Amino acid sequence: MSKEQIVRIARQVLADEIDPLEACRAIVRSQDGLSDTERDDPDLTTLLAIESETDDLPMGRVRELWIERP
């Protein structure tokens, strides 16, 4: 993933077009195109920590099935 793609995802979060947790997961999964220096960015390290701590939370369609309805 390029820096431009990460910026695009961040803008989608700000425009409420994508869930922040889904965006975090997408960025963490797609760091392969970044250099080692770019991967050491504190912001990406934070996203990795968030993804690691929430990887067991359901997302997307699965999450909809977990929501309790009155």
C-alpha cells in the first residue's frame, strides 16, 4: 500500500465512508509497499496496536449479527 492509499483511507474515515476500525485493519494488512522507515512511523505503530487489541471484534456483516435488537 502506498502512502497515497493510506491518505485515501484516512479521508474516507473523516468523511464517514468507512468504519475507523475497518480502515485501521486495511492499513495494517497492506503495509507491504512501505519502506522499513515508513513502517516505523509512530502513527502506523499505533494502528498496529489498535488492530492487535481488537482483532477478535466482529466487523461488517458478522458484526450486524451480533447486535442485539429490541
